Amino acid sequence: MLSWIGWIATACFGLSYFFKKPSTLRLIQAGAALLWIIYGALIHAMPVVAANVIVALAAVYSIFTGKKEEAKAA
């Protein structure tokens, strides 16, 4: 059952590249990273957790900074 969380996270991350809007891509990547964090915690793999905390934070940060830049351009 635990491996399904990892497979779903993998699928979400891969599918994120099919979205054209950058904020949507990043939002899906942040969600996939959260799934990876859960998976890593459940299997006690702290490198997986740490790497995906960084990915999730970077994705969320870039969503907000991207929206600010879009607002400036408009």
C-alpha cells in the first residue's frame, strides 16, 4: 500500500509537465512533493523528505513570485 503513494506522486510530478500555465505546473509539482514527503516519512527515508520539502517550498515560492511578476506586466 505504501508504494502506491510513491507511484501516485511520481505520476503527478510527471503529469505536471503537460500543463502550459506555469503556476498550474508548479502547484501540481508542490502537491506531488507533498505526497513524496508523506511517502518518505512513512518509510523513514529522511533524504526523500528533505529533498521534497525543498522542492515543495521552491514550487510554492515560485507560484507567488510568478504571480507578482504577471501583475507587474499587466
